[in-house]
Amino acid sequence: MAVQLDDQLMDILACPADHAPLRLGTVADPEADVLTCTSCGLRYPVVDGIPVLLADEALPAETAPGDGA
């Protein structure tokens, strides 16, 4: 299920780690229930429509194919 968040909310949400803007989903899965930092790549889960913007709850950045990970 794709995350549905208000455009105005998305305009003000930022990554708690480096304060960069967030985008819905991931590069590999735009329908993922996460917000992804446009700078560091950390992924923050969205649970029951509520973004969990805690660094301790963040998922690691995705690795691009061929990065050796």
C-alpha cells in the first residue's frame, strides 16, 4: 500500500539526521510505506499513516545495484 500524506505536510517534514527533505517510498519501491531522506537515504517507516521520524527507528539506506552490498 502506498503512503498517502498531505502535500503541505511533505513540504515541512525533514530527515532528523541531516534535515534534508523526505520523499515517499524508495527508489526501488515507490509504493513502500516509508519516507526516504533525499540526502542520506535513511528510510523512516510510516505506521498506520503516521511517520516515525526517530533516528533509532530508521532503516539503513538502500544500496544501489553493483555497490557490493
